Amino acid sequence: MFNIAVLGSGRGSNFVALAEYIKTKDLPISIKVVISNIDGAPILRRASEFGINSRCIPHNKFTNRDDHEKEILKELTKYDLDLIVLAGYMRIIGGEFLSTFRNKIINIHPSLLPAFKGLNAQKQAFEYGVKVTGATVHLVTEELDSGSIIDQECVHILGTDSLETLTHKILQVEHTLLPRVVERLAEEKLQNEVNKGEN
């Protein structure tokens, strides 16, 4: 079994897409816990609907990021995790967190990185006037939105698009891209374990 945790700050639509994908395809992937930094975030309710453990650890209850992340790590280290998925998690990940889960944290970003890093990537692309943008799944590192790119998918910006329609189109792509990447990472890890067992 490939064990993951999901961190999110908002509606949790990418989490739902991932959970439904795993359930529909009956994949050997288990979402062990969903954590949010926002009290009352819809992602926590959605996790409960799937019967998945959820935990709210509000960042505003801590005086600094390190203390907040230590509390998150206490929760995460209860599980034998293979991967942590940031799905709309609006916090920068710090040093101890990254060290504990080195090369095991991925993020979904609404642009074709390295273009349009940071917040409001859809708005950045729309206002810049590019014809193609998209979504990227990448490894999380110390530098914002700069880790190795795992996969990307394009979205064409049409003359009839508004910022709202573009944002929706990118989100739809995210909903297929993220589950596909998680499935591939699980397959690679589980196949490696099979190969080790045969040696």
C-alpha cells in the first residue's frame, strides 16, 4: 500500500478528485490523513465524507511557522507516509518539514512552471497575455514553486476567456493531472519494492 497525506487550506476540490480517482480505480493507495491550517475549511468536511481522518491545525494559533509545522509533523509522523500532497495549501513549507520528508512532498500549481510562480498564477498569466498556460505538479523545495517538475498539462487561453473561465479550465486540468501523478508515483514505488523482493 502507498500511504499519503493531503494538506489543504480551502475547498478541497483537488483532494476530492484524488480520493474519487483512487476509489474508482481501486488503487493500492491510502489517504491516511487530511490536514488543514484553516478552521472550518471545506476540505476537512470533504475528508470526513470519505471516511478519512482529518485534523485542523490552525496556523494563527501559533506564534511562528516553526511551531506550527512541528505540530503538523507530530500528526504526520504517526503514519508511515510515502508522499505528502499539497492541494491548495496556502503556506510555505519550512526547513524541518522539508528535511523530514525530503523528496516526498509534491504541490499542484496553476501555471506552466517556471512561469508565473507564487499567488494568483492564473491572473498573472491572463494579464500577461500568454496564449497557453496550464498546471504543474512539482516537488516542493526551499525555493517557492521551484522544485523539479514531475508533470504538466497545457490550457489554451482563448479570446473569449475571462479570468473566471480560465481559472475553471485550469482547475479541471488539475483534477486529472494530480491523481495521474500520484498513481504513477505509487506504481513506481510499489514496483521498486517488488523488484527488491525478487533480488
